[in-house]
Amino acid sequence: MANRLQHAQSPYLQQHAENPVDWQEWDEAAFAQARAENKPIFLSIGYSTCHWCHVMAHESFEDEDIAALLNADFIAIKVDREERPDVDQVYMTYVQALTGHGGWPLSVWLTPDRKPFYGGTYFPPADRGGRAGFPSLLRAIAGAWKDPAQRAQLIAEGDRVIAALQPATPSTPPAADSAEALLEAAQGAFERGYQYFSESFDAQVGGFGGAPKFPRASVLSFLIRCARLQGPGSAEGDEALRMVTTTLRGMARGGIHDHVGGGFHRYSVDARWFCPHFEKMLYDQAQITVNCLEAYGATNDERYAWLTRDILDYALRDLRQPGGGFASAEDADSQRAGNQEHAEGAFYVWTAEELADVLTAEDAALATAHFGVRAQGNVPPELDPQGELAGRNILAQVQSLAATAKTAQLTVEEANDRLLTLLERLRDARARRPRPHLDHKIITAWNGLMISALARAHLALEAGREGPTPYRDAAEAAARFIQRELVHPTTGRLHRAFGTSRGTAEAFAEDYACLIDGLLDLYEATLALPWLRWADALQTELDARFWDEAGGGYFSAPGDDPHLILRLKEDYDGAEPAPSSVAARTALRLADYLHDESRRERARRTLAAFATRWTEYPQALPAMLVAIDQALSRPRQVVIAGAATAPETAALVATARTAPGRARTILALTGHADDAWLAERAPWMAGMRTDSGRATAYVCDDFACRAPVTNPAALAALLAD
């Protein structure tokens, strides 16, 4: 019999709708029942593509005896961490403080008023090696709660935890750092951050530290910024760029890269990028795309353009949903072909016999040499503790294309063409296998990241191309989907996620910040003013709902949720950048567009609010360090007045985008009705018009503008200064 999750939109909650556990959603009805029955809450947080969430669900939540223990003595609540990152952040912070580590599934026991008193991650279904299993814990906690003295201790522990985790609020607002003080602090932080990553860099295959190895996109963006600041040809600049390119090439060769279908898996369980945890996340595809584009811009190496297309081809083919939004993830686990057994990576791995069945003998030999295929499988037992990959092969490039060509007695071009053809055959064959579960949930923040990636890919790879431009079109379609489906028609507020319809949870700070950043990139790609207007309005709403006036920076959650026991700020740029890191950047970008000094001041106060963190541990906030450098840069605007469809306007825009020189913000005055908003919002542009009907460019430094020019060569000369 289905429990109360049967009506939930979340695919993760739906996965547990048939459990014998009497699950409830995170809502007042569940909390009221806990208070009325004086029972502790068991809170389980995960997401639909989480491998160990599946394991614990199968071992414990599908077990009738364990379900009986939960149903008798606890109020059991399920939360999708992707729908409610605010709830996850509170209780993950607690578990990390309690145990020294975190992860999913997250398992936490709470008082009826939602204060945590014990927690962990995965618990086995039976006692193992001196570690209490899940049933033993349930019995022990239930027994303690029923004893008045022990219950009082648990309640006191919950109160102590909340007091300890409550962020301190300064009695007076901190002053924003002066540019001089910020510059001095930033120089030291950049040096220490660079040194940290240099010392932990794996010079053989890239990445930082040992196993497991994660692609942390904000680190690569920080190093690209270091390379730009140091300048090409400098020892530090060249080394920073080498760390980026070695990492991207190591990832591209490894099994973390899906050579058949494109895109990247979540992380590698080993240090060489070989054996992945096979789930695929939208936020990884978006951010690694940006890393590739940054590397392409810094090196002009076509390999990074190819890798960009590889990722985006996957996202557009397999993650894009009807209407234009992008699904959040694909599962690590899938059903093995020909039976009902599920295993991690089943969709992606190959036996030598399977390759031989799909490919010609010559192509099978080529694939075997290039991707390290072995008759007995190529996954060592120490990387496969569950034995799910025994006898199977992960495709990972083990030798260069030139070496493969030499072995096969082909030219490099012939070997490349043959590999592309055989990979297409493997993709067709793989498509007949049972696919991994797709979490179709469309998350605002992650779609904002993808809009940014697509818009930037358009500028780097498609701008100036005649005919349809798929990356720009896909970015605009995703933005329109959010505008249409994830903005409440009555309140006008942005919402977090779309399942089969708009979810009930309103958007969080990360949703606003990442969407604003994506919209600003979309404006740069299209110069269509509605995207800039929407970004400006969303930044105003972000400031109104999440800004900490007392301490500076942005809370992750709004302040009007009565069920959230703590309101926290994120101070780590991890798999995704912290909201304040992105919000500082978007505030600075809008300040440059509109000469809005209040936005610039708010950005500086955000940076000052986290100064202790980024000065002492710069490796924790690489995305914020990039925002700091942006705050210290002199703003430059290029305003182009001219008819939107005129070739002369397009020529000036192309020059403004591609001419050498320092970073610049480009705005367009096209004579459209929207220009009135821009003139009102940025009155410094009021007198900028075409010169006798000819498209005209104005270059402004620190909002002091040069004499206008009407031809691309003159514009390029101004930008070279």
C-alpha cells in the first residue's frame, strides 16, 4: 500500500511511495503529529540518482521489520535535498559537525520541534564489525526517548546543537572594505590559494589531491583568473594554465568522461579519473562546459572546443525536456540488459564480447587498444567492492590517438574518423539497453548554470555564424521555460523546481544568483534587453529576501519559513558555488551595466562579510576570489547605438566582443521600446545616439566616455588602450 509520498512531485519521494515506512513530507502536518504523539522525528534526506540512497532504501526502508520499528516509535519524514537545499544544509551542517563527514543518504533524528540530537549518513541493516546497524539504532533511540530522564537529555542536546550552530551576528554592520584594503587582502589570498592548489596538484593526470577525485569547477575558473592576472609567458601564469589544461585533458581521457554518449559523471573513485561514480548531474555538465570554454579562450586549442560540444551534445540530447528546461540528473544505477538486476554503471560498461558483437573485428581491435579493453574486464577489485563491474570494461583512453593510429597502421585522421564511427555504433547499441533513471525535475539554479554555459558557448563557438545557432536558441528556451513555469503568476516570486508542475517551494538564494548570472550571460550573447531587465529585477528580489543587513552577505534561505530552525550562509564553493560568491559577482556585473553604486557597495560588503574565511582559507572560496578580482577591476563599457538588424551594428558588436584589450561590458541601444527602460535605469547613456543614422560605438572607462566612433577599426583601437 502506498504511503503519503504517492502524491509528491519529487522523483526521489516517489521512489519511496511504496515503502512500508509511513513516510511523510516535510510539512506542518508531520510536525504537528510529532508534537501530538510526542515522538521523535526520523529525517531521511537524499536524491533520486543517489547510489547509496538506493542501497539504504533497498536494505532498510523496503524491509517490513525495520519499517515496523520506524512506524511504531518515530515520525518518518523524507526530503529531496534538491528540492529543499535549505533543510539539507541545516542538518548536513549538524552531521558534519557531529561526525566529521557528510553525504547522502543523510539520516538525522530530531525532537518534535525539529532540533537534531543524533545523525549520520548510511547505516547498514544489521550490526557490522562493531558498528551498530540501523535497527539497533532505532531501538536504542526509541528506548531513550521513552525514558523521561534520557528524553530530557536528548532535548537538551538539541538545544545545545542549535545554539552552537547559530551564526553570530555582529552588533554593528561591518563597513565595506576600501579598495586599497581589499586589494591588499586579495593579493595575499590569491597567492595562498594558488599555492594551495599548486601543492595539491596531480601533475600526472590533473586534479587536486587523491581519491576520490571530484571536478571542482570553481577551482579551475580561479586558476584561469590567476593565469590572466599573471599574464602569458610568466612562470606563475603558465603553471596556473597548465593545472587547468592537464586536469581537463585527464578528465577527458578518463572513465569519468562518457566517451560514448558525451558529458561527465559525478566523480572518480580513484585518483586517475578512471572509475567513476556513474551518476550524471546537470550542474557538472554546465560548469565543466564553462571550464572548457575558459581553457579554449586562453589557449585557442580546438580540443577544448571539441570537449565543449561533446558535453552540450549530451545535455541537449538527453537532459533537455519538452518546453526547454533541463532535467537535473541521470542515475548511477540501471538495470542490466536481459535481467531484472540493477547495478551501478550497468548502462555504461562493456564486456569484450559485447564490443565484438557490435563492432567489426577491425573496429573492436581499435577500440580495445585505444580504450584499454580486456577480455577479463579492466576494473580492479579494489575499485569495485560490490563486484558490480566484474568482467566488464570502463572505456577510458589509455594511449594517444597517434599511438592508436600507429598500432592500426592508419593515419591520425583515419584513426580519428574510425573511432568516431565506432563510438556512434556503440551509442546506438547502448540506446537499446535499459536507461538509467532520469530525474526529470527542472531546478532553477542548475538551469541558470546551463543557460550561462550555452550562452557562453554561443559567443565562443557560434557567434557570427549564419543560420540557426542551437546553443543560443537552447539558452533562450530554457530561460523562457523558467519565466513561464517557475514564476508564480500571482505573487511573481521565483520557485525552486518544476516536476510535473511548479513545485511549492519558493526559490532559494542559489536559484536567484545562478539564474541572474545566466541571464546576464544570455544578454551578452543576444543583446536582447528583456534578459537584462529580468536579471536586474531578480537581483532586487534577491537583495530583499536574502540579504543580511546586519552582517553582510546572503543567507541561503529566506527568513519567512517558520519550519526552518536555522538560517545559514554558505561559505564553501563546492560542487556548486556558494550563493554569496555568485551574488557578489552578479551585483558587480549589474553595477557595471547600469552604474549602480549601491550594487557595487553591496557586493563589497558581501566580500567583506566572508573576509575571515577567504583570507585564512582561500581554497574554500575560489569563486569568491574571482568576484574579488572583479571588484578590483576598472569597469569598461562599450555602448553601441544602431538598428538591431543593420550589418554596421553587427560589425561593431563583433569588434567589441573579440578585439584584444581588457574586459568590457557591452550594451546595445537599438531603437527598441525597451531602450526607454535602459535610459531611465542608466541615465549616463541618455545622450548616446547614432551618428547621422550610422551605427555608433561609445567606449567608457569608469563611466567617462571617449568620443564616439562608427567603424570597427577605430573601435578596436580604442579598446586596445
